[in-house]
Amino acid sequence: MRHALTNRWRILCAMAFLPAPAIGAQQAPQAASATPPKLGAPTPLTLPRVVQRTLPNGLTLQIVEQRELPVVDAVLVVRTGSEADPAGKAGLATLVANMLDEGAGSRDALSLAEEIGYLAVRLGTSASLEQSSAVLHTTRATLDSGMALMADVVLRPTFPEKEFARLKSERLTGLLQEQDRGPAMADRAFAALLYGESHPYGRSASGARESVDAITLDDVRTFWRSWYRPNNATLVLVGDLTVADAEALALRAFGRWERGPIAPPAYPTVATQRAGTAIHIVDKPKAAQSSFRIGSIGVPRSTADYYPLMVMNTALGGSFTSRLNNTLREVKGYTYGAGSGFSMRRAAGPFTARAEVVSAKTDSALIEFMNELRSIRKPMPAEELAKVKRYLRLGYADGFESTSDIASQIANLVPYNLPASTLSAFDAGIGKVTAADVQRVAMKYLDPSKLTIVIAGDRASIETPLKATKIAPVDVRDMRGRPVIVP
């Protein structure tokens, strides 16, 4: 290191004494670096072919041959998540997923971790609102061993009492910590106010203190037996293997997995959209910032308006150069970032605009949010429309760079029963969107007069300024969206 620094110093000294160019000598132009390059027209993206097979037990396979590197990625998707949590047991699905790799087959948690390290594979489990999954990344040389571990985790978990107690304690600690985190407080209250706590979309996949307290190890085993079935699952395999290889591999690992009866969870009816906009404060005393969640019930993933909504939301809050981020961050300096999005699920998920705003500018930020939500309903300028569509089409290929990216993209379609051809349709779908389409979906799905506005922050300093905006009535709620009586 010392010799490298010495040599660098000699070079810098020598450069300092180089003769200056003669007056009038031609120099490289300097202005060119300040001119941004012009983007070319998007070219069609050719995606690898997805081959579908089904094992005798009902397990669906989605297979992609990607032979450039000797690696394989596998994602096993169970089409059930926390929406199937029983009443009073919210948080069960995620706890089940967390327990899968805490002991499986003949291995306890430590032995399983050691085997994963020895094989140098990545193996993880998780659950979300409408799916549970196991993910494996392995080299071709360790594929058989890695897949055997994955099968153990999914098919033969041991659910040890000691690990259950530890994970449950960690979950309760995390839930306690959320009570002091503005963003988490706003997220929970917003969901509960939109859907109600009896609806799966109205509660957190992590559960609440009393629901997690109520979960027993028998609940974990029952959930796993009920929903982790091959006829309720899809195995995605992408990488250095043929279709025949993939079928044989899946049959060895999961062929003896027994199918079972599956009844899709029934979602309760969502209450009718609210009659008018309302502002709900979740009090976080002395908070330095206010956490904004503004929105309404949106659309399911199956919506025919998917592409126009993608374009409209990208312009509004779905990119760094979006209107919300430009106004609230770049122009006003109220936040480090603002954005929006449609969470498209089996049923209509929420539309949410969000930001973490410096507390003193809470009222001013709300005014700007409302201005942008009204403005997006006006005809979009042709230049902005072209820019947004180009951004989406040029950036789409980024989601298919690696075998794990491809596997993830395919797995994301599984809970919604969308065909693999959906991925190839994106470019043409975005390309066909017109300014009239954008205005139509903005008018249909974003109504500033019917919004749920949740702001987690210091009530003592933000309540009076928020009322002074006269945007909507203001009340105080707790993290669950329940009314709070204040002096």
C-alpha cells in the first residue's frame, strides 16, 4: 500500500509540471459532457420460453432453460398466505414459513444451516399476503443436494418447540418496536381504515400482539398440513438444465408429496368506498417527521386497466422523476422521497401515495399531495406520456438479468393464475397506452373527494395546521384505525 501511494504521488507531481497547452491550440470540447444522451426507441424484448408441466400429484412446473452459466434457481410457490390466517390468529402464515427452515428431515436448525453453508447454496422461506414460498439458488453441481434440502424444508419440517418459542418471542418484540415507528403505525392504520380488521387486507401479515400470543404449535402444524399441498403449489425452475432434467428432478424431490383438498379462502365483502375524504392522525408525540399514507381501494391484478394504470402511476409517483417526488423532494424539500403505487392482489388492493415529511411542513405537504392527485386527472402532455412509456419499456429488461430474476418474475404470476405469456405482453401493452387511457383511469380510480388520509406524527404540532387547510375533517385514531378520544 505504501509503494502504491508513493507512485501515485509521483504521478500527480509530474502532472502538475506538465506544460500548459499553447494558446489557440485545439482542445477537446467541454460542453458535450453536460448534454444528456438521447435515448433510442425501445426494442422488443425476447424472453426465454417457459415450458409448463404437471406432476401426477398436481404440482405444476414452470421450466426455463437458461444455459449460459452453471447455476439454477428454484422457487416453490404455495398459493396461500396470511389471507388464510384463522380469526384471532393473524400472523400464523408468516410464522409457519419462518419455522420451515428451523429443523427439517433429520436435521435440527444448526445442522440445516451448516449443510446450506457446506453446499454454498442459498435457501430461504417466507410468506406474504397471498403466497408462501421457498427459494433456492444453487450451482448445477450441487443441484440435487440443494433440491433435496429444499424438499426437506417444505415437506418434512419438524417444527421444534424451542425454535417456535424463540421465533414467537422475536415476533412479539418486533410488534412492540412497531409502536414507536411512524411508518409502521401509518401502514397499519391505513390498511385497517380502508378494509376493516376483519378483512385480510385490513391487517398486517405479521399479526398483532394478542393474535401472535394466541398462536400455538398445533396451529402451525395444522396450517402447514392444510395449505402446503402439491395441488396448491407451483415449482419454478430456471437455469442450466433441460426440461427433461427439470421434470426428473422435481419428481425425485416432490413426487411423493401428497395432494389434499384445497378450499380457496373466502374474502369478506369490503365496505363501500367512503362518502368523502377524511384525515386521520395517529399520534406519535414529538415525532420529527410525519408519515403520510393517502389513498383508496384500487384494483385486482386481473384488471383490464393494468397497463394504463402502470403508465399513469409512473408519472404520478412510480419513479424518481415522478410528479410527487419532484414536487415534494426536489422543489419543496419536504422529504427525501415521495411516491405512489397500486398494490394489485386477487381482490382489489389499495392505491397508496406516501412520504415521510419533516413535521413542520405536514400541512404544506398535504396541500401538495392533493394538488398532484387533482392534476393527474387532467390530460397528460404528449412529451410526458412518451417519456413515461419509454422509461417503463426500456427498464423492463432489468427484471430478467439473472436466473433468479427470471424465476422471481414467473413466480410473481402464480398467485393470480396469470399465464407466463403475461411477461412477453408487457412491451406491447405499455406501447398501446394513450393519453386518453391515462386520463380515463385517473378519473376512474383516483378521486380526491373520496380519500383516506392517514398521517402518523406529533398531533400536538400538526393537528391545528391540518385543520386550517380545510381539506377534510380531522380526527385521531390508533394504530388499528380505531377512534381515540382526545381532550
